[in-house]
Amino acid sequence: MTLDTDKIDRAALALLYLTLHDGCRAWKGFDWGVLGRLHEAGMIDDPVGKVKSVVFTEQGLQRARQLFEELFVKEEV
């Protein structure tokens, strides 16, 4: 089975938004490979360290919110 890491990264970014706190921080409870790819893509600051949260970049925060709304918000009828 081949994993689509782009889909995984988009879902992880949206779920990071779910744990948003202090304006631009999110709890980093995801696989290090995913966090590394999000960092390389410019979505979050370097996730390596003892701090239990990551900081979204401005671009990453906007993209996370967009993906969160696309994937998880119900359309009102």
C-alpha cells in the first residue's frame, strides 16, 4: 500500500488548527515525518525541541484554517 503523504499532510495541518491556541500555536502530537514535511513546506516553524507545541507561519495558519473549514465544517442548510 502506498500512502499519499500530501493528503496526510493536509489532514494533519487541518487537525493542528483544531488545537490552535495563543493565536498561532498548536499542539504537536503528530508523526515527526509529517511535522518535518510541514516545516519544509513553510507551514510551521521548526518542530524539533522540547516545547510541546509548534508555531504556524502566517501562510500555514491561513492554509490550516482553509483546510479545517473544507474538511470539518458542516454546511448550514
